[in-house]
Amino acid sequence: MPEGEVERPKPRVDIEYWYVNVVNVCNSKPQCLELAALIREQIPEAEVVCRTGRRGSFEVQINDTLVHSKLGSLAFPRYEEVVQNVRNARDGLPVAKVEEQPITDCVLQ
């Protein structure tokens, strides 16, 4: 690292998703895996964790800041905005709430 440059911690992304093995129920594990892969592809130094959580959840936190809540919005986040927030975190910039994209292919529980 060049002299005088400060090493920033790796951005950490925690995605809580809901999964139940029932047909026609909105499981969000595939969306979690898709978003995690997109983040890892574009920001390889990011630490991304997908973990099962509360019923109906798809909660995205970047460095302990909640940027999306499906429990509050009944929608998934716009992935490109999540990725931009991870870039911001990596670069030492603030992160912000992301826009939602509607859920169109499952039954909400």
C-alpha cells in the first residue's frame, strides 16, 4: 500500500432471507444467491453472507446499516443499487436505502 494511504475495511453485506420448502410460496433463497453472486462478481473484496431468517424476510445490511427491508416494503431491492451501495462502503462513502422492485412471480406469505 502506498505511504499515507489508509487501508479501509472490506465491506460486509449480510442478507437475511426466508426459505420454506413449500410450492407456490415466495422463497427468497434464489434471490439471495443471485444478489450475492452479483456483488462478489463486481466487488470481489466484499464479504457477503446469505442466512435464513424471519418469515417473509429479505433484509440487506451493509456494514450494519439496513439498506433494504422486504418486511417493511413487501418488495425485493433493486440489485444494481445494492451493488452501488457496496461500492460506496468500500470507498468510505455513506450507504443509503435502495429502491424496491416489485415481486411478480410468487405468493407472499
